[in-house]
Amino acid sequence: MARPDRDEGRQPADTGTALAAFLDLDDLMRRAVVYATESAGTQACRILLHDAESHEFVVAATFGPMDEASRGRRVPEGEGVVGAVFTSGEAHIASSGPHASMTAPLAAGDKTIGVVETTRRIGGGAFSAADLERFASCCGLIAIALESASLYRRVDNESEIIKRAHDDRARPLIAESPAMRHALRQAERAAAGRSTVLLTGETGTGKEQVARRIHDASPRAARSFVAINCAALPEGLLESELFGHEKGAFTGADRRRIGRFELADGGTLFLDEIGDLPPAAQVKLLRVLQEREISRVGGTQSIRVNVRLIAATHRDLAAEVRDGRFREDLFFRVHVVPIRLPPLRERPEDIEPLFELFLRRFAAEVGRPPRAVMPAGLARMRAHRWPGNVRELENLAERLLVLGGEQPIDADELTGLLPDAPALGARATAAAAAPVIEDLSLWEREHALLVQALERTAGNQTRAAGLLKITREQLRTRMRRYGLLPKG
């Protein structure tokens, strides 16, 4: 079969210009492999992109007989002609006759991003030096187009990330307490590796902030951090959010949508409340973790993704496995490096700096001066058990700033807002009259006595020490132990 007539001096440049117009990376790959095949006058071709992290090539696009189970295959970077061409940067003709092939680097400037390999010349015969030169020129144009499309995708992805995270107001990560500092030390040790991290703890303990800390301290810090709350989306939309969808995949899908896994490619994906994943999504997530590839809803193409997973849950996943609500194989996939985040009641030293930070932030938002906190008010907050943790503390600060006056916040103003604090004070009164208190630990009893004494004396430490029949220095030692000692 004769090769099609073409102006050999103009055709590659003209087609290369057309390729550069395709900013969608998937469309570009499909068209580029066809262009390379036609340019070489062959029947089969494949594009292999280099994965520097795994030291492998990934077969990203194929045409002709090479389509057979080839796309998505991974090839060691030092293997055969492909590895030699990538390393040397020089195009190469291999063998002769019907199995002759040409291989050329995908080089844009001084950066080589992969190689292109083509074979089965139409009409048979050997490849000439002119054929190789033309093919190498074609591959150079493909490389430039791929670089442009990759840059466009990164910018588009980052814009999408910013847009989706616009309403997610990040909470600060403050760790003055020993319990929280211990958790952060574990997180810092985990950051350097690639292992999946599972953050556990009650709702509102700062799991997303710790996940961001891990990402920022990891080798992936320059790439995207993408978060999704698995419990916040209906089951019908969750798969589309995670894996994306093609145009027309379902009613209302009027355009292609990139999923969170693709947005996080090269970076970190944070799956919050993974314990709330429905069974069908658990199966698909397990496949992604095993195969490292996804398929968009309504699509047929497998897309390789390089993502570090950080998961989080307030549930006991081991109990969920025993009860049949969470897959055991998925549990072992995510329960690699578990880190428990302590609830706010176990980190009283963090209450004051967190609360003051929230007050300053909300004051700036509404244009008011931040309010001060009286020692008795701070003691009342430290007596509270904080079932909502840092999120509850943040809401309290906003309520006091927006609805309260400008006077310092004292214990009386908090009475109706923290209903379990007076109850703890009442328990403290009982503790003074009886040696044993039902449902209270020794820690809670001593803490409650200190809080009650400080409340009754409006924070006057000398008088509070007198009520407790101890010296002022003994009182301050105990206040420091329970995080009740004001700063300054």
C-alpha cells in the first residue's frame, strides 16, 4: 500500500500547530498518536510517558494493533530501546523488514517527558534516515503540545480546587497541649513517606488541618491538596465527585467534569469521613488503591493517577468491619499509619489560644474590637466537655462576638451557652462534701474544684487558694497542670 501524498516539508509543522490547539490532555493524546502513526506511514504506534517517581514508563496512548491490552501498561525505565532512547535523547531505528520500528524521544527544550514508538510500516521496507528525522520532528511537536496541555490542566485543576474550596474556611492548627503535640509529631514522621494515613478522632478535632500539615511537609507539597467529605454528598453524586464524569454520562452532565482523584494527581487526596462511604463506593475505591487508575463515569478509558491518600473518620472502623458496614480489605488498605487526634477536653491548654484567635478573626470580619476574656470565663470554658470540639469553640466565639457587647466575657455570659459547665460546678460542690463522686474521675474532681473556686472568687487566685485550703503557689501549680493558668 502506497504512503499518502503530502508536502513532507510542511505537514508536520501544520499538524503540530493544530495539535497545540487541543488543550484537553485526553483529546490531545488520542490525536497525537494518530498523527505520529500517519507521519511515520505505519500501522501501529504508542506513546509512553515517563513517571519519575516510580522510575517507569506508562503507555498513555496507542493506535492500531498495539491497542490490545497495551494502554496503561507500565514499563521499567531502563528496558530495551525505549529506555535507551529516553536516556540518550537520540531517535533510533531498530531491526528491519516487517518488524522494523522507530523510537524517538518526546523532548521539549531540555526536558524529555517520554518516548514514541512506531512499527509495521505500510508497504513494508526499511526505514530511512529521512524517515527517522521526520518522525523525530513530529515527536518534538507532540512534546510541545503535551507540555502546553499539561500546564493548562494544572492551571485548570488548581482553579477548580480553589473554586471548590472557596467555602471551606480552614481552622487554625494550634498545639500547645502535650496530647496534640504528640499527634503532630506522628504526623510529621508520616509526612516523609508515601504510606496511606488514617486520622481518627471525634468530629471537629482538626483532621483536615492535620492532613494539610502532612501534605505541606511531604515531597508532594508543591502539588495539589484536594479534600472531599464523603458524608456530605448523596450516594448518587459521590462517584462523580471522586472519579469525574464524561459529557452525557447522565441527565444534567452537560460537560466533562474532572474528579477529585484527577485533581489530586501528583499530590494528596484527603477523604474525610471515609467510614460513611456506601458499599458500592468502597468497592471502587479499593480498586483505585490496588490498580492506581480510575475511570470517569460514562467513560471507557482507564486513567492512571499518582495520589497519596489521607483518610479520616470519627467512627471505629474496626467495629464497622465487624458489623459488616465497612469492607475488611479496604480497612487494611487505609489502616496503614493510624494517628488519633485528641478531643478538645483532653487538650485544655489549647482552648485559650484557639478562642482568642477566633475572637480576633471574627472581630476583623464584622469591624469590631476583639473582646477580652475574664479568668472566670476562661475557667468556665475549660470546665466544658466540648462535644463539638474545635468547631464548637469556633461557633461560640462567633456568637459571643456578633451577639454580645464589648465588655469582657465572664462566666455569667457563658452560663446559658455552655449548659454542662454549671452542672460540673454543682458536681464540684458535691465533691467537697463527699469523698466519692459518681461518674467522676480523680482528674475531673480536682479540675472541677479548681474551676468552682475560681468562679466563686471571680478569678482571684489568692482567695481561691484560701477556699481550697492551699497556698497560692500550690493553686497555680494545679492551674498550670489543668491548663487553667491565664497567659502573661
